[in-house]
Amino acid sequence: MADARKKLIIALDLPTTEEAETLIKSLGDDGVFYKIGYQLMPVGGIDLARRLSAAGKKVFLDFKFHDIGATVERGVRSVAKLGGDFLTVHAEPDALKGAVAGRGDDKRLKILAVTVLTSLTQESLARSGVSMKIEDLVLKRAEFAAEAGADGVIAAAREAAAIKARFGDALKIVTPGIRPVGANVNDQKRVAAPADAIKAGADYLVVGRPIIAAENPAAATRAILEEIGMS
Ligand code: C5P
């Protein structure tokens, strides 16, 4: 179970830090790794990240940077001072190289490349003028991550096996779009159940609504941990 806890990243997609802290408290020792994104960032999320870090929790800063390399480099240099563990950058070569340079010598903050969002399908990519097959595009962007010296990628479970086969342990795989069997899929498209994602090669799972919108978030977390533990 301890190993399963380390693999589960709980997305604090909530409107206030008070609500986030109530949730964190209710999960106790089952919550080891928390993700803070846009929703909390401007309303105290940065201080919450510092507090969580100081309390011994791991913190994933889901900032999804995407800008010219120099700007990403400067941004990541500031973020690195927060003491977080994971940071996302869109998988574009200059942005990734900037992020790795900005992170500096202290390698605690891992740079993760967002390949193709798990809410996207082949059709939605086509609407944006992208005709490449999703799996090929994910692998191409994973290649950018490896070349830039990033630490891992964000990808769906269905792409995990191909990424592991190509990059082995050189890239950690962090997988959102996790839905226990029977759960509401919401806006996610390339989804998988927790155990299936782990079997496919995911190193970490990101779970938001199946936990935070559950009637009993602690029980929902426990069920996911048990499923991961058995896989
Ligand atoms: O609620 P749900 O489990 O769908 O939440 C998934 C979380 O992972 C959200 O915070 C979303 O922003 C994030 N995410 C994602 N797909 C990516 C990268 C991050 O869904 N490729």
C-alpha cells in the first residue's frame, strides 16, 4: 500500500485552499502526492504548495508552461525556489530546453513534458490541423523530452507501453485520464482504470474528480490505492 500511495497524485482542482486543505486532512496518510494547477494558483495555491512541501508531502505544480525558451527558463528558475517535485511544460523543444536550464543543478524539481492532453482525440487534433496519429505524436514529443534532458512525460495509459518500450526508465510516465470502472468520464477521452494504467507502464497516476467529487473522497482514494496495490 505504501508503494501505491507514492504512485497516486491527487489533483487539487478546487476553488479555494480551504477546501483543498479539508480534503487533504480527510485523506490523512493516504494522500502523499498532490497536484496544484491553475485553479488554486492565483488564490493561495503557491503558499499551499510551500506548506505541503514543508509538511513532507510531494507537490506537482501543473503550470503547463508554453512560451519562448528564454521566458520558460526564467519562469522555471523562479518555480524551482518553491521546493516542488514535478512541473509540467508543453512538449515543444525550446520550451523544454529552457525548463531544464532554468531548473539548474538541484534536480529535485522534475520537468515533465505534456505530450497530448488526455482530453484530446484524433478528431480534435484534426480540427487543429494535426493529422499525425496520436500515438506517433506522443512518441515524437516524448523524443523531444528525452533530447532536452527532461525527466518524464504526461501521457495516456494507452501510450504508456510504447513510451516504456522506446525510452525505458529514462522517462517517467505520469498518466491522467484515470477512471475507476463505472466512474463518470467527464471531459476526458483517452481514459483507463487505475490497475490497467499501472499494468501498461504508468509510473504515476493523476486522479482528480473521481476523488475530489466523490461523496466520500477518503473511501474513493482507498479503493484506488487497493486497485493499484493489486496490479
Ligand atoms: O478530474 P480528472 O481526474 O480528469 O483530473 C485530471 C487532472 O490532470 C486535471 O487537473 C488535468 O488538468 C490534469 N491533466 C490532464 N491531462 C494532461 C495533463 C494534466 O488531464 N495531459
